[in-house]
Amino acid sequence: MRKLNKLNQIEFSQIIGVSQGTLSELEKDKYKPSLETVIALKLNFGVDLDWLLIEEEVVSNSGIFRVQIDDLESNLISGFRKLNLDDKREIEGILNLKLKRYRNRA
């Protein structure tokens, strides 16, 4: 989640309320996160709790939650999250136009 949002360990640890050292150990799987940390991940990043706690893929209305993404997709998601609602809708409109053209070519 930290890398997906292009945050360094210090920035991410401040957001979720743990020390940078604790975050480093969590990332190395030395121990499991506290309940407070799990809640912070849910509230700040929308992390699915089933996936986080039991590493089970979760099926939602939009498909499977856990997917591999490349750097380009990660950058797009990170940038998109920083936009206001009007800008997000504008990007959605551009995407819909591109997809329509793609479908017409296929």
C-alpha cells in the first residue's frame, strides 16, 4: 500500500501512526500489525480487511480486489487519488472515450 501510494516509510508511518522502525519490521513480516494499525490502513487507504488479515482474495462488484499492477498503473492510481472530484470525473470521461474507440477498432 505504501509503494502503491508512492510514499516513503516516514510519510506512510506518520499516516498510520507507527514509528518508521515499526513499519520497517511490519514490511519484513517480523510481526503482525496491531488493531490500531489495521484500522488506520482501512480508514486512510481503504484496505480491504479480509485481504489484509487473512490474505484472501475478495470479490467485489468490480472484480477481484488483489491484482498485480505495474509502475504505470501505480502512478496513474496515485495521481488520480490526489485529484478533486471534478478532475476525476473528467479523467473518467477521457477513459470512457478511449475505451469506446478501442472497442470500435476490435
